[in-house]
Amino acid sequence: MQLKGKTLFITGASRGIGHAIAVRAARDGANVVIAAKTEKEHPKLPGTIYSAAKDVEEAGGKALPVVCDIRSEEQVIAAVEKAVGTFGGIDICINNASALNLVGTEALEMKRYDLMHGINARGTFMVSKYCLPFLKNAENPHILNISPPLNMNAKWFAGHVAYTMAKYGMSMCTLGMAEEFRNLGIAVNSLWPETAIATAAVKNLLGGDEAIKGSRDPAIMADAAVQILARSSRACTGNFFIDVEVLEDSGISDFSKYAIEPGHKLVRDFFLDDWCSSKTPAAGNKK
């Protein structure tokens, strides 16, 4: 029950990894603010803020579904104020909401570029900014960004430079804010999966059912997130964690339960290659 009584503000929590973290935190007895855009079911994107809230409550937590487009400053401010008004504060901010478009420079429409940067980089910065005054008052405050290690291998830029720039914008928030907030005792870390995760985005954009077969369940990210969030915020900041390494550090060695199709070859996630070690924390920071 490591998160019992804690209030988590999670963006994009209506489905996928954000939803999995919300439900996992709820099993500890947490309060979960589900900040996302989806009020009504989408034919290709199952899940709404209300269905997610129901799942949180059934898992043992308290839920607050809030319609929030994190590109809108007014909506973010209102969502944070509603969270504080309902639960009395914010202990943890999880920047999970993200937009994906794997298109090259010439083919990418600028509105798609703006969407990715507005959600991934700007949204992460803005949600963190407006949660900050309340995180300052929390006992063990954390910001966790669902973003990758900053890997400067050119191959991760070549096919989709706009997406990589936007996603690395989230990771640069981790790098910079960890140092900026160090003396405040607010931890800022990133968490990224070793393999593809079975989400609607993977199915719809990265290969359909075959891609799902080579993926792991979002629960692996949720379990890893809880392990990070339970650590001391003053001792654990500025890291780019990988899910399996976090769980290995906690004594877990068998990941077969997370496989969507046991025995199927797993698909390694973007931005990870042989030289990129997530166990090396950002310069000057410690686990």
C-alpha cells in the first residue's frame, strides 16, 4: 500500500499506460485525477475518463475524472484547481499524455507537428508548472514523465525527426527540472518501456495485431512506476528508468506474466540501443 492516501494527477489516464498506472495506484488506496480529453468512446480508442474512473474506484481508490486538453492553459489550471479542491493537494504528477506520428519531414503536416509538440513537450512542461506549487507542500513529491532516455544516435531521428524532438522535449523536462527542483525535494524522473507496450497506439499505428503480439501488458509500466514513486524524492531524481530494470532492482526476475503472447519475440522499443544504458543517471544526479 505504498501510495495509500496519495493524490496522483495523471494525464492521458483514460487508456493505455496512464490507465494502468491509475488502476495500480488505486489498488494501494490512492486518489487519482484522470486528466484526459476523452468523454465519449472512440471507435478505435476504447476508454473514457468516466470508464477509467469506474476502474479506479473498483480497484479501491478514489477517482476524479476531469476533461482536460493539456494544450490548453485554462483547462490545465482548472483541472489542477479541481484536483486540489477535491483531494486537498497533489503528491504526484505523471505526464503520460503523448501524441505519435512517425512521418518524415516532407510528408508531415505542420498541424501534426504542432499537435505532438503541444502535447508532448509543452504539455509536460505546463502540467508540471501548474502542479509545482502543490508538490512543494507534499511529503514525498514526484514528477514522473513517460519518456525515453536522451539517446543522440541519429537513427532515432532520421525517420521521424518531429516525433523524436517532441518526445525528447519531455525528457529534457526531466533533465532540467530534476536539477531545478532538487533543493525543493521534488523528484523528477522518466520511465520508458524496454519493449513495445500493448496500447491502442501500437495497434493502430505500429503494426496491428502482430505488433501487439510482440508487446508487453501496460501493467509492467504501472508496477515499475509504483516502485519509483515509493522511493525518497530527495534521493531518487534525474533518472531515465527502464521498466524491467526498475523491477529487477526490486527483486523481480520473471517478466513472463506481462507477455501478451508468451513465447512470441518481443519488439524492442524506440530510442533504446546497445550503448544506451538507463542505469546511468543524468549528470550530477543519483538514484
